[in-house]
Amino acid sequence: MEIQEIRKSVILNAPIEKVWKAVATSEGIAAWWMPNTFEPIVGKEFILHAGHFGDSPCKVTDIEPMKLVSFSWGKDWQLTFELIELEASKTQFTLIHAGWDESKVTEFGKPHSVIRGIMNGGWEGIVKGQLVKYVEA
């Protein structure tokens, strides 16, 4: 059975171009989240270097410049970064982490239901802490 996606939204005091660079370039993603080999090209496979969890295979599934970055992560997950320009120096950022299923386990053998709770808390700190700090610096 499908479990609800994780959604985290934040209003950033930064122009959309700056936020786009933070979420659609390898250097930007590494600065607030984790090291990676990301390139903003649909179909491009890349790696997220997840520290002690090892490397996660990913694949870019959608790019809409200044609007959206979406990629598969590992065997089950889909991650999407959505941007909305609110005014010249304010951007709404939403992270959507989908692909949760009660009947599935992660590559590390942990039930999705358990990991979703952990990731939900993790994303809260990453999006509302690390991303804000990086983009608004």
C-alpha cells in the first residue's frame, strides 16, 4: 500500500536564478545536501554519495528550467524540487519525496514505513535549515 509522499516547502529570500543554481547543479546540491555527479540532462544517470550509506544510483527524469528538477533515487523513490518565483527576490521551494510503499524495504533492508519517518525529519532540517542557510548566504 502506498504511503503519503514527503513534502517540504519553504519561502527563500533569494531570486529564482540563485535557487535554481542550488538545486539544479552538482555543486549547488552538494553545498546543501550531499556530494553527487548530477547533471541537469533528462535521462542522465548519476550518483548520490550518501556517506556511510554508500552510493545511490539516480536518473534525471524531468527538467524544466527555473521550475522543476525530478529524478529517481535508488530502486523506489522519486525526488522532485519545484520552484515558484513569488517576486524578484523571493522563491518558493518545494521538495517532494515520493515512492513510499508499506510492502517495500529499502536497499538496506529497512521497511519504507520506518525510513519515511526518519527521512521526513531529515528533510525538515535539510530544506528549512541547510538549504535556507546556503541560498540566503
